Amino acid sequence: MMDRDNFEKLMTEVKDFVNNKVRPFAGKFEEEEAVPLSLIKEMAERKYLAAPFPAEIGGLELDQVQYGLLTHEIGKGCPSVRALLTVHTSLVGQTLLRMANQEQKDKWLPLLAKGEKIAAFGLTEPDVGTDAKSVQTRYEKQGDHFVITGRKKWITYGHLADVFVIIARNEENVSAFLVERDRENLRTTPIKGLLASRAAYIAEIELNAVRVPEENVIGNLGQGFSYIVNTALDYGRYSIAWAGVSLAEAALEEMVKYARNRSQFGQKLYKFQLIHEMIANAVTKVQTAKSICLQAGEQRNNNADEAIMTTTIAKYYSSKIAMEVATDAVQLHGGNGCCNQYPVERLFREAKIFEIIEGTSQIQQEIISMYGLKKYNRK
Ligand SMILES: Cc1cc2nc3c(=O)[nH]c(=O)nc-3n(C[C@H](O)[C@H](O)[C@H](O)COP(=O)(O)OP(=O)(O)OC[C@H]3O[C@@H](n4cnc5c(N)ncnc54)[C@H](O)[C@@H]3O)c2cc1C
């Protein structure tokens, strides 16, 4: 954990970075369909890519609440920039930190921390999404190597990444592998025509008998789902929970700005009661979602039993309210909200993604309802 004074200093720096180098350019990154490499380099130099890692491997040693707050600021600037932290730092980095063997940690974590290698997480496939245990990508042992064949789809930062965590199966066994981009027969293709996340190098990965050595297996063979995927998705959900808060808060700020500037019927929009309703609801939703994320962060810091469930609730709730607040933000902007000259048009599209990634809202509802049916079963 970083001490309070240093954390406050860090957050001031992060806000300056976002206000000067991220937020004003989010629309441009989207148009150019790429977060600039120079920005990623700068984030690495500032150690943001290693924010929750220990100092000895180049990290900032942020605890889970602090890390959530850092991603929150970056997410307010640009969801595609924040997405790098979700996949590179949370899904891959934090999972390796917890589940990899010492050699893998020594090899990969300093490279990820410095941004010398960018990492992505390959679970979803063209025909396998929510039912992730049914991945069809196959591996088989050949001597001291594994040979992996299959396709992964929707992989965030997939077209940029240098290394992938690939989830594959052999009969009933699902395992996780580190697969470097430069392995023969691995190809990535960017996915175009996206609703949002356009600057996040989303790609399809084709693995056509890609050979990886034994030392690239993460954890034990056959425990790829129960250990690696579940751990990674838990980190990913925590990140997306904060992403929802970021987006909703950014949309709320745009609502307030517009309501204070735009006049109809001879007065500013913010004077109308129905506008008050939208703003009151948005404030309540943003603050409630933020409180649940903070609670999840505290529980994660304490390794509390409820941490995983609170994280799931936080992800479900904040992605839902992000969509609701972004919808009201467009409404409040009227016709201007439907045009890319105003950020709410982009925020509205970006919000939808959070209800789909890291487990759709429906699957979070399934998990939360199972928990609810037990916990609130008063006899
Ligand atoms: C922008 C973006 C980035 C992504 N990044 C990554 C990444 O980095 N790595 C990665 O591996 N994947 C990534 N994904 C994939 C994402 O995780 C999947 O899209 C998601 O898990 C849903 O899977 P699916 O799209 O196949 O939908 P499906 O599983 O086909 O679901 C379709 C619909 O059916 C519903 N449904 C499915 N099962 C049930 C059920 N049991 N009960 C009720 N409803 C159900 C779903 O909720 C959904 O509404 C990304 C996706 C997007 C859009």
C-alpha cells in the first residue's frame, strides 16, 4: 500500500496527465482507432501499467482501493486507454503475480511493468463466450512442447500485444498458456466496425499449431479454468466495475456542463425540474456505484470471503448505471447528444460495452441471484 501523502501526490499527477494528455484526445484516438504508442510508453514510465505491482518489480505498490481509484481517473479520460490497465495489468499482470511460478514472474512481470511487453488475455472465441468453460481451442503435448490450435475473438489490445494468455482444452482439461506473438503460426487481425473500444486494438487471434514450451504453462495443467480464468476474471471485473463509475461520472460532468450553458424558454436547462431529476438520479447512481467499488476494494485488501461477490455486484451495478447515466446524458443534450461534437455520444456507445465484457449482465445476475437465494433464505 502506498502511504496517504504519496498517494495524494500520485493522484494529482494522474489527474494532470489525464486532463492534459488523455481526455482532450479521446475522440481523436477513437477516430484514429489507436491509443498512441507514445502515450502507452509514458504510462509505463509513470509506472501506471504496474500500479498494483510490488516496488521490486517496478510497481507503485497500490492496494486494491488505490488501484481502483487510479483506474477510475484514467477511465474518466478515455475507456480505451483504461482498457489497457484492465487487460495488461489486471487480467494478465495481477493473475501472473498470484498464479505464475517464480521463473515466469521473474521473466514476465518486470517486462510488463516497464511496458516493454504488452499483454492481452485470450479466452473468448467466435463460438464460445459466456459458456467459457467450453473453449474449443485445443492443445496437445508433443515431446516437451504443447501445440495449440484455435481462434480467439474480441481480444482487447490483441493487435498490439507481445504476449497472450491463451486458454485452451485437451479433452476435459482446460489449461492456460503464455504465448508470445513471435511464435510461428500465430496471427492477429484487427476487428473493425466496432460500436466502441475502437482505439483498444481489439483483434481476433489465429493459432495454427503454435508450439510453446512446457515452461509456458501457467499453474497446473487442467486447472486453467478453476484457477487462472476465475482469478483473471475476478481482477477484470473489479477493473470494469471502476470503469463503469468512471464513465458515469464523466457523463454526469458533461450533463452538468451542458445544463448550465444551454438555454431554452429563456432560462438555463438546469432550472427545469425534469432536468433536476436526471441530475439527481445520475449523482445518486454514481455515488452508490463508487461506494460499492470502494467496499469491494476494501474487502479485496483484507482478503475477505465476500470480496468476489461484492466485486461481481459492483461490476453488474456500475456497468448498468453507466449505461443509464450515459443515456440520460444524451437525452439532456437533445440533438447535440446525437452528434460526435459532444463527448456524450461516444460515452453512450462506450457504456454498452461494460454490460457485455468480463461476463455479461445476465451472467452476473445469475451469480448474484444464486448468492441471494442462499443468503436471504430466512427460515
Ligand atoms: C469490446 C470487447 C472487448 C472484449 N475483450 C475481450 C478480451 O480481452 N478477452 C476475451 O477473452 N474476451 C473479450 N471480449 C469478449 C467478451 O468477454 C464476450 O463478448 C462476453 O463474454 C459475452 O460472450 P459472447 O459475446 O459470446 O456472447 P454470448 O455468450 O453468445 O451471449 C449472448 C447473449 O446471451 C446471454 N446469455 C448467454 N448465456 C446466458 C445464460 N446462461 N443465461 C442468460 N443469458 C445468457 C448473454 O448475456 C448475452 O446477452 C470482449 C468483448 C468486447 C465486445
